[in-house]
Amino acid sequence: MSPPLKKPMLPKLKFYIDDLLSRGSNSLIIWLGVISTLVVTAASILVWAFKLGPQDNFGGLFWDLMMRAITPWEIEASMGSLPYLLVLLGITLFGIFVLSILISLLSAIIDARVQNVMRGSHPFPFNNHIVILGWSSRLAAIVEELIIANESNKLLRILILSSKSADDLAGLIESSFADTKTTRLYCRSRDLCNEGSFENANLQAARQVLVLGDESEEIEGNRLKIYLSLRRYLITRNIEKEVWPEVIINVDSDDESNVIDMSSSGQAITINVSDIPARLIVETIVQPNLPDIYEEILSFDGNEIYITASMKELGLKDLTFAETWSALHHSILIGIWKDGKQVEIAPAGETIVGTNDRLIVISEDDSTIKVKSHPNNSREPIHKSQLLKDLDGKNFAAQRVLMIGMSTNHKYIFDRLIKLKSNLRALTVCLPDDHMGQAMREELAKQKNVKVNFILARTDNPADLKALKPEYFDAIIVSHTASTQTGGTDVQTIKSIQILRSLLAEKLSEIHLVAEMAEGKNRDILAYELDSDFVVSEKIGSKVFAQYIENPALRRIVDSLICSNSHQIKIYPMKNIKTPLTSSFSELGLRLLEQRKIIIGWIYHYEGERVSKMNPGPDAKLPDGYENLSLILIEKSSI
């Protein structure tokens, strides 16, 4: 009878290893310590029994070998016999192996703890953080602006809660943000309409809570539910209202804003930036080349708008607006904030600015808002009336406008265009030949103010676009942000623009093309070879939203500047000037202030290159040999 077959040891060993690993990291560390002690003890007994080492006692031998296992160092031939050196080599290699496992294990433990904090297994341990509820298409651009704003400050932590899975959130963060600089991002997967989801977000210690909502067809209703769940959480946890974080909610309509205002009793701040791109499109039709200027002053990159401390805190007494304008160093005064309520943009130069009034300025950074130690006493003559004559105000507003596609704010753009106080003579609206296009045509046709030609066509078809006779128009608006995009975001707009390029050929440079894009990267694809104005919907709206996060009071100022009935930014070409301007930027500004025009920058060509500078500095002068000068001014609106 043959002996019974023995079971192989490998599966049994694998079972024991798996069992050990399943017991957790603490158990594994203990076993590593036990095994290391046993190996060093066995090696010590071997060396001591055969007298292989130079040590006089067993304790000293054990200590030496244990230290070599923990901290490997070089082995010299003079240390002992060959068998002893081999033992030392074995202990050294064993120590390196165990130490590598221990380092990897500790790294994994730390990483797991960090992931637990990020995913909400433990309470969020930080204070003064920003909590963002929901992942919308606007979030990436908002966070990018916050990263730029915080670049020169101490660490900012942003906690993002969304109904997306934790893995999806981690992947989106990794793909959306290459370098977060002094900002750290954390994410947690949560049901945002469940008040228990806010349990570990440390809301009572948060600086702000931004309610964006996850993208869906019911996003407006979801944002209201999220706010009500958030409010219920703060109330039921007996958190005093004095320590509630500032709650800012993104809304897309006045109706949504009104409901939230009533629900919060005015405590929540509602921000609607959905119409900002549409307003900028209309203003760009009136005045080309504005999007780049607005993108700079409405972002944290470059010059931006600030509301300063009071005149008294700045070290100034009661002064006229013109005197205050001259007193600032490397900042441009554009208005006054009186009593925290009244906003005055581009007031008359003789307007008195009181010691308790705050200033509205354009500056590169809040640290550059300083008062001059000495006033500008330069009195280089410049003829005021001649300067105003040289400003060419006749080259504004297209007379014949063509709209192609359908924007998310199509009705707003249409309404503003037909109400322009300009020379608009003809407006053609080409809508997609589908159910949405037909419904929009019926809605827009109710307006009887001006003669409008409505056309239903395939906006990505060369024959249909050719039939529009695009060469007849002064300006063409292309937007498909409200259309279903087959093939990717903005693909419909890209197709239309490429067809127009082909149809217009050399005449393209004579026509003002304005394109609304949903994503900035798609704008970049076209901008390098197309001299046109691009309005990036989510980007410009998100830039403004980020500004409001830093200072909600900016809402009234931005509303006063972008396509408003009060003021606007204009680019004035200097057409009739016969001799080069040698005056400094400050001297030009003082002359223009007398006509309630505030200079904030200039554009010119130098050595064949276009140079655009915002806030160049009070003493800045134009270089010798400049050409095609234009001044960037803020003035009373003509829209």
C-alpha cells in the first residue's frame, strides 16, 4: 500500500500569508518585529556558539547585529573571519529587505489615512476651509481662479462634496488641476440632499460654502434642496447662526434667486452669472476686442478690481475725485463706494471723496494699492480739446449683424441687439432647422421693434451658410451653446467657423466675428489662426463667480460695467493724431477725467507686434515709433 500523498506546502503558506495580511497593518508590523528579532537571535547564537565574532559577551553581539539589521552600514574585511563576514552580509541584506517592507507599509498607512480624510471616513480636521457642494462645468474654472488668488498666501483647503463616486471625483481632480500651488483639494462622495452628508465636513469652522449642484436637468431644484438640507443640518446640530459659514449659491435665473432668498430669509448670497457671456457678446458687437480686457480685470491673473479700505485708512483726507486719482501709485481709481451702499463709477472730477469713503480701483494686487509719497507735479502741456477730437468714436457698432446657431441666452442677446443705441440697420437670425430652432423663431418673432430676417437652416452645412451671404454683414455671432452637440463640446461652433472661413476667404478680416465657446481649450484651437473675438461662456462666468466669492460686493460694480445702462469699457482708436503723444499715462488720464472718461490702459503696435497694457503705471510713456494707438476707457454707457 502506497503512503498517502502529502499536501503541498505552498497553498498552506499562501493561506497563512493572506490571513496575516487580512489582520491589518498593526498585526503585520508586529510580525515583522517578531521575525526580525528571531532572525537576529538565531544569527547571534550561531556566531556565539562557533566563536565567529570578536564580541566578549552575547548581549554585545546581539546588540551589534540588531543595529546592523536596523541601520545597514559597510562591511570591512578587517571585522573578522569569512564566516562572520557572511553572517554580517546576511543580516545586512535581511535588514534592507525588512526596512523596505516597513517603509512601504508606513507609506501605505499614511496614504490610507489621507484617503480616509478625503473621502469622509473621518471628520475633516481643518478650519477656515471652503466647502463646494456639487461638481458642475463651472467648478474647474472657479477653483483655478481661487488657486491663482491664493498663490501668494498661506495654504487654502477646498473640500468638494458631490454625488459622483469617490473614484470619479479623485480622477476629475487629478485631470482638471495640474498644479494647485498653495491650495489643497479634498473630495467626498455624498448625497447632497441628505443632511447627514454634511456630518464630517466641519461646516461650523468653514469659511464659505458654495452651492453649485451636480450637473443635471433638475439642477435648479436640486440646488434649492441642497440649501434646505444644509440649513436643516446647521439648525438641528444647534450651531449658532453667528458661526454659520457664508453660503453662496449659484443660480441661473431671477426666479431661482427669489425662491432661495425667501427660503434663507436673505441670509444666503445668490449669484447669477449665466447672462455674463451674453452681455459680453452684445458689448463686443458694439466694441470689438473687449473679451481679453474683461477676462483680465474679471480674473485673479493680471489686473483686477478691488474695493480698498477707507480714505482715512489709506492716509488720505477729503479730496476731489481727480486729486484722489492722482494720489494713487500703480492703481487706477475708477469709482467710489460711499457708505457701503452707493456705487459711483467714473464720477465728475470735482466730486468730493470723503474720508470714510472707500475706493474702487483696478490694480495688479492688493499689495500695490498705495498712496504716492509726492503728487505728480508734471505740467507738460497737452491740448484737452484736441485729445478728445483725436478719440475716434465713429467706428463703433456693426450696422448689419448675422446670428448663427442658438445660445443658452439667445433671447437676451437678440433683445439687447435690437435695443442698441447704435446704427444697427439689419439683423438676420439663422436658427437650427429643428424643433428648438422653430420654437425660438416663434418666440423672437414677437418683437416688432426692427426688421429682422429669420432663417431656419443647417448651421454646419456649407450650402445653407453660403445662402446667408455672410460677406454682406459687418459682424457675425456664432454660438451653439444651447444646441445638442454631436461629436463633442463646441464642435458645432467650430464647424460653422471653419465653413465661414472658407466662404469669406480674404474678406474675413473685414468682418467682425464673435464666437461663443463653452470651453477655453476649444477657443485656443481656433484663436491662433483666426483674428476674432471669443467669449468662453463657462470661463468668463466662472471668473466673475470666483471674484464674487472673494468679495460679493463686486457684483454691483461688474453689473455697472458689463453691458449696463450706466457705464461701459470702450476702446478708442486715436485716428486723427498728427504728432506722437509724449505725455505720461497719468497726464493723459487727468485730461480725460474732465470729460468723465477714465483711462485704464492702451493698445498700440510696436515693431510689427500688437501690445496691450492694462494699468501700465502713472509714469509710463509710449515708446518711440509706436503706431495705431488706441486708449481703453471707462465712460458712461451708450448701450
